[in-house]
Amino acid sequence: MIIALGSLKGSPGTTTLALALADRWPADGGEPLVVEADPAGGDLGARFGLAAGRGLVSLAAAGRRGGQPRPLDEHVQQLPGGLQVLPAPAGAEHARQVLGELGGGGWSLLWAAAQADGRPMIVDCGRLDPLTPAAPALRAADVLLLVVRPRDDELAHLAARIHVVQGWQVPAWYVVVVAEPGRTPDYRVRDITRVLGPRVLGPLPYDTAAAGVLAGRRQSRSGIGRTRLGRTVTQMAGALAASVPAEPAPPGLPVAPPGGDGRVALPPTRTGAR
């Protein structure tokens, strides 16, 4: 299974969710691998002091050389807690260059090696735009998770681009709502669910302690399993690992009328019309 994660605006915690999913993945679901395919540049290398040339950089080089798929262990690095990752280089220019070079065979090597090893892939695609060099991951994905905070600007971007998301033709896609600090956990989630129906997952709790553990800023003997974020993501990971979800039934998803601009009316702002 390939699970792609991304956002349409801002930085709502996509990397944190990717790491949390890998951490809480069911033991019988295979060893997950987090692929840091963010065109804005990778954070994992700096956070955890990883080797600069091992990850997407070495994978792109292997793809250019061609030949038979080689073990992913040659490119994978391990975080202190045991999670296995393919880090991206820091810096947007270098990251975009490497992601573009993966089209020369690196992506194919990755998918083939993962399939041979029976490994689920959790691909952090960062902020998604029409020209993202992470597009091959979207085309290969079984599931797309769009991470969004219940803010007016992020919901506006989601509403304006739902038709674009549908055009990616990912077998299943969902909107993961991340709770806001100082708000009740279900703030606006029910409103969004009334529009998007079963496509809405969450809310993910605002949990600075768990996020700190995943970012390497905090130490914890028990990891995130007992945290609010950990408990929520455990349920999400279990549901995703059980099977590749079928396309949700469409009644809860509005369809733009013919000749329109493809926009969907998400809940209005609390302060007035948009």
C-alpha cells in the first residue's frame, strides 16, 4: 500500500502525521517506510542528524544507473525511535531537483523494491500544487490524505481545488482535520463532515507533547502510544492497514453543476461570507 499525504496550503502537520502513522502502524501490517518527498525540502535530516547523501539522493542516483532493483536498505535511514525513513535533502532547490531526477528510474525502483518486501509506503508530499515534482507518488498512491486545519483560508483552498483532487484519480482520498489550539477538538469538523461526508477523518488532537517526540525534541520511554495523538492515529492506521479503502459512496460529496468552475461550497466563515 502507498499512502500519500499532503496539504493544499500552509504547514498543517503533514510530516508529523506521516511519522505518527508509521509509528502506530499495526505490527502485522508490514514494516512501514516514510518517504520524505516534500519539494520544500526535508526536515528529518537536520532534526535527527542523518547522513546527507543517503535517502532520496542515493535513490535518484541508483535510478539513473538502471539495472535490477536493489535492497532499500542501501538508501533507508533509521530514526532514534526505530522508524525507517528515506529523507529528502534540505533546501527547496535541491529537493525539487532530486524529486525530478527520481523520474529517471528512482520511483520505479522504490515501488518495485517496496512491493517485493511487502512494505507499506507513507509518502510525505508536502504542499501540493499542479506542478509538484511529487506527482508520481500521487499517481502511484492507493490512498491520499489531505491534511487541513479548520481555518478559513485553508478551507477556501480545499473548496476551490476539490475538482483538482478528484482529477488525480487516487483510488481513495480523505481530508484529515487537525484540531486548532484553544478550540474544542471538533471545532468545525461536523460542518465539514456535512459537506464531505465519509471522506473526513479526525479530528487529530492538538498534541504538542506527541509532536515533540516525533520531532526529536522530547524523550519518552513509551513513545506516543499513550498520547492523545497516538491513540487517534492508532485507529486511523489500523483502518488503513486493514485494506485499501474502496471509493466512498458519493452522496455526501457535492458535485459541481455542468459549466461551473468546479468549486464546492464548504462551511462559511464564522465572521461572515467569504
